[in-house]
Amino acid sequence: MKQISVCLLIIMSFFFLPNRINAQKTKTNVDHYDLSNSSSIDRPLNSPSSKRLSLIKIRGNRFVNAQGDTILFRGAAISDPDKIEQDGKWNKILFVKVKEFGATIVRIPIHPAAWRARTPEKYLMLLDQAVEWCTELGLYIDIDWHSIGNLGMELFQDPMYVTSKQETYEFWRKIALRYSGHNTIAFYEIFNEPTIFSGKLGSMSWSEWKLINEKIIRLIRAYDREKIPLVAGLDWAYDLTPLHIEPIDAEGIGYVTHPYPHKRKPPYVPKWDEDFGFAVGRYPVVATEFGFVLGNQGVEENISYGKEIIQYLEERGMSWMIWVYDPDWHPGFIESWETWKLTKTGEFFHQVLLEKMKK
């Protein structure tokens, strides 16, 4: 009887042991971090064409190429790559069209919500493609963390702009690591439009905003010392008056203004001089976003402003990028992805860009 009991015990152990082992394996799999699961995005983009375009640097208040020639960028923004990919139009043809439009630089806005939803790894796959296409076409890139709001208190104008200081730091850490050494990206535009929205998004002084940007710039330069960080003014990236007394404590940077027509009433020029134009004598200032927003956002309501702002920027040697080369976002430059036909607004800026290319 004792021998029979022992045999039964051995047989039962045979049947139940694998289940125990499997259960232990399953439990182990959920109890530890897989250290072998490293991401390919945490290393620089290995591109043989990374030096095809000339490295852009700052000399005084100007952007210059490797030969020391002054470069005045004139370009346009596209919409978020995540949106374009969902539209089925994320390909080299888009950038060919932007080049034909007359741009020498393309601004690529990256919304925090899209960055998270697609995941950084998959989003960087889109940016890698853009970098290669733009390199082939001779287009420079401005990478823009496209949030609107108060990063200090982490209050934002819309859910698509919601981010945090940690996510913003991590975004620029990944971007700077990924594109270090690649000359096609000229600018890292740190934050699209800082605003407290008349107190509706809390409070944030220029001193607080200045400190946040200085931290980000130091972080970027730990990975990439060549790109030019761009710092936006307050009031939705319009107002640079704090530079009179408290400029950013960093060399080799530029400043951003978004001089939309609704920011000030005519006459524009004296107010532009007061709000941001004064800074051009000391620093590189870039109008990274502006366009037609008065009335129905058409040429009729905005023509006077359009002519005046272009003349103002050109006479002061300010680089500029217009908003936006897309059929759905406003004020858009094309009527549809299928025809690529320019809107009246798009035609206005297209003619301006073609004229400047001839000079």
C-alpha cells in the first residue's frame, strides 16, 4: 500500500509540476522590468546625409551658414505630422509642394497629445522621414513643441496642448539626442505660445518663464550643442519687451514673435517696434508664425496687413514662417490634398515668396 501511495504521488507531481512552472514564469514576467526592451530612438539618427546642408549658426543678430553668409529664412508651417499621416498624405510630395510654394524652411508643429497618442518611438519615425525628405530637397526644419498655455502652472488652452514640465523636458531630451549632428534641423522652437490668458490660465512672470527656458536650453545642449534654440515671448509668443531688462541667460539663441494682425490695431509699425522690433538690433528674432486672421481670414480683410508685415520683417532682416500649409487648418494655403490648389491667401504668400527668391 505504501508503494502504491508513493507511485500515485509521483504521478500527480508529474501532472501538476508544469503548471506550477508556467505559473511561476507568468508571475515573473509581470514582476520585473524587461531591461532588454530598449528603444532604437534613444540614439542619434544614423544618416549619411546629415551634413549635406550647411550648418546654421548665429553671428551677432544674424543667422549665417558655414561660409559666413547671412541667411534670411522664409518658410511655412505644415500641420501636425500625426494629422497628415492620418489624412494619408505624409510623403515626400508634401515637402516638394512646400518647396515649390517658395519656402526655404518648414516649421513642423508637434502637439503633446499627438506625441503621446502615437508614442515617441512611432512619432520619431515620422520625423526621421521628414528630415530625410527635407535634406534631399534642400529645406531646413524648425521643430516646434506646439503647446499653448502656462507651462509654469501646467494649465493649457485646449486638451491637445496639455503637457507637463517633465514631458517637455523629456521631449527635448529625445529630440536633441536623436538629431544631434544633423544640419537639416536649424531650430528647436522650445514652446509654441506661452500665455496666461488674462489670468484664466493662472500666473507666470517673465522671470519664471525665463528660468524654464534656461533649464531646457541647458538640457538640449547636453546632447546637441549646434542647434539654435528659439525662445517665445509671452502673450501668445508676441511680446518681447522683457528683453530690455532680463534677456535669457544663454548664448547662441534666437527669440520668437507671432505678429498676427489682431494683436494690435493699425498703425502697426510703431507698436511692432515697441513690442518686438527693438530686439532685432541685438538678437536674432524670428516670426515663426503669423497669417491672415481678420474677418473671414481672407485676402480682402488682411491685404493691408499682409503687405505691411512682410515689408517690416524684410527691412529688419527678420526670418519668417507663415501659418499654415494645410487644407483643414486655418488660415489654410491649399483648398484640398487632391488638387493642391492654392487658396487666395495661399496665392498671396506664394507670390511674395517667389518674389523674394528672385533677389
